[in-house]
Amino acid sequence: MGSSSGLVFPDPFDYLTADAVRHMLRHQDAEKFLVWMRQEAPKLHPGVFARVPDVVLWPSFATSLGTGLWNAMPLPRHDYRPEPLPRQSSGDLCRCRSGLDFDDCCALFPPPPPFKAEALWTFVAEQLPLEDLEGVALAGRLTGPILGVVGMRLVERGATRRAARLLERVFAQPQHLDAEYEVALDALFDAYDALGWRGKKDRALVELSTTLRPPLRGVVWARRATIAADQGEVEEAWDFFSRAQQDDPDNPSLAGLEVSLLLHQGRSRQASDRAQFWLSKLKRLPADKSYRHLEKLLEEIIEDPLVAVWQFSQVVDSEHLRQVLALLAGLEERPLPAYDLERSDNAARLVAPPALDAIEQEWLRVWPSASILVGAAASLDDVSCWSPELAGPWVQLLQQEPAALDSLHILDDLCSAAHLLEYPLLKEAQERFLRPLMQRGVAIVDRALGEDGSLELPWEHEANRPALRLYRRLALQWLEVGHPDAAVELCRRLLRLTPEDPLDMRCPLVDHYLRAGHDEEALAVCAAFEDDTTPEVMYGRILAHFRLQQIPEAERALHRAHQALPLVWAYLTGKLRRKPQIVPGIVVHGGEDQAWSYRQNMLSTWRAVKGLLPWLRRTQV
């Protein structure tokens, strides 16, 4: 909140305003309110009054502020309209009760700030009884923008149910609403999100997309497009975007939506082109600070779509990202270091070159977490390692010590950092970030192992774990981006290096064999893990035996699988259909989340086998 006199008020002024509105609502008397401002407000809110160093001027400052607040206050006794005080003339006794004429007193002080009713309504809304607030809104005394601000403020302050009830009343007759209600509509959906009322929100979206008029209807279509994109329904998202564009073609918010949809599909070139188009369009609009964030996003996408996605989807410092990507761009040209092997029978432990000792010790000092779990960082908090204050030291070390990228430990940590970022541009992220790290790590290990195909790298040796994780990461990535032959070779090699399979590579390998129709190969992997109870192995046996027309074996496998993992059977047969609550990074063995995940990954393969699912339903278990 600010004023033409140059005074800018931070959050403490919000607290003063809330108290002032409470006093004005209770008494609705200008004289009592101004007395309260002069006598009580400085004691209750010293942070506001401290901005005027001279205490002698505080009564004038309080009177000036109080006058501005009163003149904008929607008073219940005045039909929720302001009742401004009369302007003081030169001969009037000053309102601050100094005993001086106005010309010799408060006229010398900056005039009161131009408070707006919209700003005060956000505080009024928090204190009025809900019935009164709804009555004012439904009587049409609040404009669309004020309703939006009121709704947003209620949500921000935790009065979410109140916001939802108020805005539901407003949108009960949507056919009469115009574009001014866009912020109110956003506030309604935000309230539903905060309350977890997904079903209610979905029903409202469908209903309002048919009952609202353009251009406000376009806001609903845009919201539905965003939701569809988040759920992976890209074609549906594009359809909704097209409808939003028809209803409101010049809405600047469509810029971010269109570019985001292109980035979701990995179409970085088209995203950059459209960002340029929208940025040119925004530059032709009247200057508006609310567009600055959007303009910055578009500028970043034009410069580097991958960096822009990471920067704007989470707390990531773009400059550090660019520095790391620049280092990785020339990684293939760097010679491979010579790791040694400490052998014991057919097992070995990888030993880093002595020159890396000091670098790895320094890395442990600057890296946000030295503890790494299987396939992911153990205690990297979200993307904290990319925040400016934490990224600076380790990025600087990489720049100062090129040999740091010879360390399997450091390569593994960098992969963990990369996996903490979202990947709308999966292919580009693979090519520029992850793949150089993983391929270098695997090449270093292959060089150390040489031609000896009998050596194992036991997981028990801490020094082997970064290498084994790098193998696993690359295998999974090859599967994800459609290089199955390379992925299968890495999976096989990893199972030779670690026959007990602590990294669970048998699971994606069995699934891949079954999708490709290689049933004998899938059964061979399952046979090596006879007592395994993962869905991939237990239910993979059933699918492979059935497709090979080995029905007795399939039945025996089904009895074992159903006994161990009945929920997988329930999801495959349709006995259970609802999606369970999924906690990212956590899978409960035998739980609904594990069963749902297997269904999502493999149901299409089961459905493709004629008669398999009906057999699964009717077979006595």
C-alpha cells in the first residue's frame, strides 16, 4: 500500500489497517476513530509511526492517515459506501486538535494517501459476519475486482471455507458475470484447492465452462487445460487451450499456458518461437507491472528453454545451471581417469586415482548432502542444492577443478541433483545434463574392469556404490527414452556385477522382456530370483507362462502371487479401480500404491494377451 507523497507502507501497516477497520466497524464514528488513531495507534503499531522520526509530528501523521482511511471506508450504516470527511479550509481549526489553524498545522504535512475501497474491503471482509458479507456481495455492491481481492485475501488468511461459500453464491448465476470477475473465479478455484475439494472443483469447472460467457469462460477453459496437462492428458489440454483462445484470444495469461504445453511435449523450438511471438505482443500493451513475471519467463525460454523450465518451476538459480551445462558440454573430450581394482577372488572394489583424494574431500565439504540413497539423494531437501547460496560453492569447485568430473562419487552426486529437477523437456535434459554424466561414469567403470567378465562389484563395498548407481541410472534412462537394446545390455551387465541385485534391476528388465514378447528371457530372469516377491517377478511369471500356453505353470504362479500380493490381482482384474494416495519416493510393499503402480506400468501388456484377464478373474485363487 502506498501514497503519492512517497510514503510506502510494509506489512506493519496492514496490521494497523486491520485494527483501524475493526474500530471503524465497531463505532462508525469519525471523531472517535481519529482520537483512537492519535492516542492508541502509535502505541499498538510503533513500526508504522517510527517512519516519522519526529514524535511531535505523530498526531498530524495519525490524523492524516486516519482521514485517508476513513474517507475510503465502506461503512455499514452508509449502505457500505464511504462517507468522506469534508475538506478542511485555511481558516478551519485543525482536525488533529492541536488548537492551530489548519494552514499552520496539518496542511504542512503530506496529504493522506489515496486509499481505495478495494484495499479496505479485504480487511472488512475478514471482520463482517459472513451473512452480511454475502448480502453485500449478492446485492451487487461489490464490483468484480473487489470480490476477487476479498476472496484471495480470505484464502491467504486461512478463512478458506468462508471464501468458498461467499464465491459460490456469487457464481450461482454465472450468466450475468463479465471479465471483471476473473480474479474472483481464480479465488474460488484456489479455495477449492486449499480445502482439497477436488470433486467439487471438477464439477464447477465443467458447469462453468458451459454457463459462463466469453471472455470469462476462457479462464475456465485455461484452468482445465492446465489441469489436463498436469495429469498427462496433453491432447485434451490442447483442446481446452484452443477453446480458451477462442473465448479470449488476447488474454496475456494464455502466453504462459501455450508455452508450458509445448514444453510439456518437449517441443522446445516451438516453445521458443511462441515465446517470442507473445513477448512482442506484451511489449505492445500498456505498461503493466503484473506482466513482468510473464515477460521474464518468456525471455528466459527464448534464451534457453531447459534452463527456463527448471528456474520457473522451482527454486533454481539459472546462472549456476548455465555454468554446469557449459562444463558438461565438453565432457566427452576429456580423457577417462584410470581407476584401480582391489581384488578378492572374483570380487573387486573400485579405487579412485590418488589425485582425486583432495578434490573429493573438498567436494564433501561444499556439497549440501554427503549421504546418498539408492538412486537418489538422501537428504537433499527438494532442490535446495540448486538455491543460489548452496549452489555457488560446489559449482565454483567444478569450474576450478576440471578433474572433479573424473570422480565417480561426484558424477553420481550430480546425477542426484539433476533428478531433483522436473523434466518437461525430458529428451533435452537427457542430452545436455544427465546423459553426459552417466555415460562418463559407465565408461570409467568399463575401463577399470577391462575384459574380465567374471568380476563382481559387491554393493557392500561403499566405494562401488556410485559406479553401480550410475549403471542403473543409465539403464533406466535408455528404457525411458526408447533405447531398449542398450538398456537391456546394461541391465544384464549390472546383474553380473551384483548377482543379488540390490538395485532391483530385475524388475524393469522383466517388464521390458514381457512388453517385447520375450517370454523365455523374462522367465530366465525370474528363475534367478525364485523367492522374490516383487510384482514384476511374481506376476511376470503368470503372464509369460500363459502366453507360452503353459497353463498349469501359470496357475501355480498365480496362487503364489495372489497369496503374496492380492492387491495387484485386484487392480489387474478391475476389483479395485480407484487411484490410491501416492507419497512421492515411498512405496509400501504389498500396499495399494505398489499395486497401482504395477497396473499403470503393465496393464496394457496384460490386456493385449487374448483371454488373459478373463482367465485371471475366473481362476480359483
